[in-house]
Amino acid sequence: MTDTKDHRENLQAPLTEAEVEAWFVREVLPLEAILMQYLRHNWRDASGFEDLRQEIYMRVCEAAYKNPPERTRAFVFTTARNLLITRGKRAHVVPIDAVADVDMLGIAADEPGADRKLIAREELRRVKNAVEQLPPRYREVVLLRRIEGLSRREIAQRLGLAEATVAEYLANAMTSLARILYRETAGGAHE
């Protein structure tokens, strides 16, 4: 951790891909068992644990490209807590029969405006392009997991891989996607 900390203090520049990967393996991956325990304790949907973990890893890596946190454990668990809160808010749905009149809900129509549609299309294009840049096996595993909704076990069976290999491919793919998308965002900010 000293090398990364010294690097950050001496240079204000973002970390390289190799530095982030080394930091991630050294600082974040050892927390995986306790992170999964935390997720199991705080999230009811058992089928979503791996997805939550991958999203946490992606967010942590995106942040580390800019500046790795000094207290990795606290940062990882704060990121996890915030993600659970966000997901919990999204999951909180009012049953339609609980309200006699839909107008009483006081919400606008669900139809997004033209600007939001354009932003969503652009974001979808960015993600699609990033996925296309992945190595073929990583791309296949991500599509099976994220698009088709298969479990790691189902993916392993379909592709004839070990479940641990599928997990490794997913983790590497998500790190690569975060790097690609961050590079796009950082590149676009300087143009």
C-alpha cells in the first residue's frame, strides 16, 4: 500500500491500469469473503449477491483509477452500503391496488422525455461498444450473465467451464468494462 500511497502523494495523475489491478488484487480481493457475508446479511435476494459484488467491484475500480482510497476496507463497505440503499429504494414499489386513484400518487407519466431517451440511447451505445471490446470469452460470459440472466453455475455448464473460471471471467470483464468506460469518459472530458 505504501507504493500506491507514495505514488498518489508524489503525482496527482490518475493510476495506470496495472497499478489499479495490483491495488485491487492486494487491497480489495482479500475482502471478498467478508463482503459476501455482509451482502448475504443485508440483502434478501440470494440470486443477486454475485451481481452486487461485481457492481461494487466496478464502482471501486472506477474510483481507484482517479484516486485509490486510503482506507480500502471502509471504502468498499461504504460503496456496498450505498449500493444496497440505492437498490432498496428502486425495489420499493407501491402496489397499484393500494391507491384508489392513480392520480393521487402524484407522479408524472412513466414516459421519459426526448432528452432522457437520447441520453439513454447514448449510454446504451457506450456500454455496447465497451462490451464489444472485451475478449470473446469474457464478452460471452457477461452477455450470458447480464443479458440472459443465467447463474454462474448455468454459464459454467453451458460453456464447459469451472464455476470458479466463470467467476474470474466475470470479475475480469467487469474490471475491463470499468476501465474502458472510464477511459471513454476521461477522454471525452478533455476534448
